Amino acid sequence: MSAYEVVFHAKAAVEVRGLPERPGKALWDTLTAVRRDPWAATLPDLLVEDEAFRFVLFDDGDGVAHLLINDTTRTVTVHGITWIG
């Protein structure tokens, strides 16, 4: 099985700009793991009824990326990034 493609929603693309090096690398490493097996590497967003809406923590829990998994297109769309640093 091939890996999923990670794509950034416009909102997330803006939010990732300006991340310092450490959290930027942590996000990259986290998304690399997510693309291999997005269902196992992420947690469900319990505020949304659709299981495809997920989140993953990065940078030792100082950051969170909100995702949407699409098995048909084999994409993981990053919808938002929050980092508290």
C-alpha cells in the first residue's frame, strides 16, 4: 500500500509560515508518520461526527494539526495548525 499524500488547506499553509525551526521539523516528522498510516497516527476529533476529521499532536504536545483523511483520493488535508510556542 502506498502512502497518502499530505496537502495543506490555504488556512494551514498560512499558519505554517513562520514556525521556528524546531516545531517546523517536528511538524514535518509528524506528518511524515501520518502519511504512512493516517488512521493509526491520528486521533478522532470528537467535536465532529465524521471519523475522517482527525488531529495529531507535534513538538512534544506544544502543537496540534487538524486533518481530514480521504481514503478515496488517498490524501490527508491539513486544515489548521496551532502551536503555543
